[in-house]
Amino acid sequence: MRARPRRLIHFRVDAGAKSGYGHLSRCLALAEAARQAGRRPVFFLGGGLPEAARRVRAAGFRAETIARSHPHRADLDCMRRSRGGWLVVDGYNFDASYRRALRAAGWRLVIVDDIADMGPYEAELLVNPNPGSEHFPYENAPGALVLQGARYALLSSRFRRAHRISARARRVLVSMGAADLDNLSAKALQALRESKIEGLRVELLIGAANAHGDSLWALAKEMDFPVELARDATDLPARMARADLMFSAGGVSVREAMLAGLPVDEDSEFQYMTA
């Protein structure tokens, strides 16, 4: 007796200097759950970041790259050539006209949204996983299911572990996202140097689209404490597990840290975790 083939579920997401990795991270978390439920995830990736496709393939999923994202016609041309079915759409660039074209091409849509400013959404399922989004008014297709609030956060189970909070923070993780356009990593290093923490050790993660790599390497050598640098690290759960404190860009990584057991606080310039 032949085994029943696993059903496909598709993802359309961008990852690049402007969009960062947040949309991709939460789609990968959803893809993990879909695989456990017997689905076979396939990713359509734009944004011009080759590392994104490598990350998807390293997770065991198929990845196809799109040369130019919407509103360029190459985007919809690629999606229309595909076979249809369920499609998860996550990104700020995918407006109402794009979503209507996807539905006309035969796709059934799951939209992951953040700010409720791109309606009407016209989807079978709409998810806003952010805290406080329960109060957002959504204009959606009749009969569509809308899931709002942090209870629907899309987080990888790899972050779900007990984390012991140290009485005194000495090992610090700095992770400002894939791009870090404002070079907050440098500001974090400078702040840590001024802290005068005894026995301080720092891990600095430099994202795949970070253009400040050379200057950060030079700055790290000036610190009076050891700084370990890693480019486009994929082992964030393990690094979180051994950290006492984390400086992080806001977004998905904050919720991942919360799931890992790191307390969260907020600063005017960036999110940070503190013991």
C-alpha cells in the first residue's frame, strides 16, 4: 500500500536589508508545525538575500527565489505559474492588489499581518500575532477566520526551554537583526563598555544584511572585554540559553527570547533583555 503523499503548503515572504528576518523567522516556525502535521512546506523568497534561501533549505524545506518582488511583474508571474493551494503571505509589501491577484490565480490565502493598514484583506485566514492586536479593526472577506493577539505568536519550539536567570549578568548576547540599519550593535557595545561589568563577555551576532561588519570587527577589538563575533548565526536558541542578558532589536526576536525565558524590557532606541 502506497503512503499518502504529504500535502503542500506554500509561503511567500521577503528577507533582505529592508525587511529583515522577522517575517521569515515566524514563517519558518509555522512551517515546522505544518511539517509535524503532515504538510510539505515550500517557500517563495524575495528580498535579494541569498542567505535566506540557505536558511530555509537548512531547515529541510524547499526554497524558490523570486528575482524582483511586487510590484515588479516577475513576482506575480512566478506565483501564477505555481499550482495553487494554501499560501501563507507575510510582509509589508504585499498589498490588497497583490492579494487579489493571488486569489484570482487560485491561491487560498493565510495572511500574517502586523498593523492592519493594508485592507481589505480578502483571505481565508488572517493572523496578527502581536500583543494588543486584539483591538485592531480588520476589513476582511465574509466568513474569514481572524486570529489576533499574542496567544497566536508564531515561534519555533527550539526556543522553548527553561532558562536560569543569573543573579549577576556577565555573559551578554547582542543581536540587532539581519540588517541593523542604524548600527545599534555599535551603540550596545559602547554602552556595555561604560557599564564596567566585572567579568563581562559578549557575543555579537552580525546579521546577513548588516553593512557595518568591518567597523564592528574593529570596534570589538577596542573593547576591554572579550567579544565573540558571528556572522548570520543560525544557533540563536543555544546562544540565548547560555546568555545572562540580551540586547535585541524589537520584533520576533523579542518574543523568541521571552519563550526562552529571558525577561524583556524596552528602551527608547532598542529592545533589551535584562536579568
